[in-house]
Amino acid sequence: MTNEVIKSLYERKSVRVFTDEEISREDKNSILQAALQAPSAGCQLLYTILDITDENKKEKLAVLCDNQLFMAKAKMMLVFCADCRKWLTFYEEAGLTPRAPGAGDLLLAVEDALIAAQNAVTAAESLGIGSCYIGDVMEHAEEMKTLLQLPRYVYPACLLVFGHPTKQQKTRKKPERFRVSDIVCENSYQDKSSAQIREMFSGHTDKKEYDVWMEAFWKRKYESDFSREMNRSMEVYLRDFL
């Protein structure tokens, strides 16, 4: 593969063990600047990035995010917030009376935040810096709001940790992805048949029978305590927008 950008996307994987090497100020700035180059709805940059440098706060976030204690050892931690608040202040500064943000505004801001986050991930990978998305930042809404001092209309869309990967993290196998034909539908959404579903997961079930593997996955993910807490917390966040 000769295209270095595409090669980097194929090689990138989540990193959860970091060396003690610090991220240089220059590299950190490059990552943040790259995030800001991302596409944005109407060029509004509907997000705010929280740079978490307080070690105590990092440790508290690691506990709140399902006790993923490796997070606190990361050399850089960024929270990408969908920010439907700042433009209200911009409008009000001009003497305008903006309407309250709605669900559509929130989803648009989430899109902006996640696109910017992926730019940061891609930039970090090009610099030899590993990263890991932490979706659990959307859980424990009340504690997160307090810890991050999140005002109304600001939602933590994702959290990213960064650091130089250990040798083991560099060499470990990246999980296999599905085929393009498994994910892409032409022109309209198409449900898969029973045969297509089982064919899709062939080779992805750790040599276990499909039904056995899927039941374990279902319990571990969809029916998990963290999934239920995530939904409860989202209902808290959505109260501001509905």
C-alpha cells in the first residue's frame, strides 16, 4: 500500500498501554490544530475541546468511565464536547434573542465534535502517538457535569486518551474488520437474511458457534450495566434539548 494516509488508517488501533515518554508540546499542538481543520457544519465548529491536565481529574474520569484506570496513565486526555451553548452567547452579544437549542442542534454538534476527534486521532497516528476512544464519558451524567463543569447545552460527545504505545501494543493484532459488502448498502437500507448474517460473522466468533458467541456478546455489551447507565445519562442530557 503506497498511500501513506490510507496505510495509517489501516494500521491504527486502540492503544491502552503507554510508555512513560511524554508527548511534546509541538506534537500536542499539531494534534489540536489538526482537530480544528476538520469539516464543520456551516464552519461553526460546534464543539469545545477540554484539555484535561489535572492528574486528580484524570483519575476521577478513569473511575467514572467504568474504572478504566489505564486512562489516568495517558500523557494527553481530551474531551470533545458537543457545544450548543457558545453560539447562543455569540448571538446574545449582538443583542439577538436566539431560540433554545433542539435535538437537531445537538446531533449536528455531535457530528462536528466527532469529526474533529477523528482528525486528532489520525494526526496522532501519523506522529507515532497512540489513542483510544472512551465512549463511557457519556455515562454518570450528573457526576460528569459537575467534574467537567459542563453548563446547559454542552454534552461530552467523546473522550480521547493519547500516548506513545508500548512495543506490545504496536505489535498486537488489530481486530479484523468486516467486508465492505457486509456494511455498505446501495441506495437504500437493506436488512440481512439469516444466511447473510451468519456468513457475515463467519470467522469473527473466536471459533465459537454463532449463537453462543452472540449471546455472550449481547450480555457483555447491549444488556450490560454500562449500557443501561449510558441510556439513563443520555436521558438526563437530552432534557435540555427536548
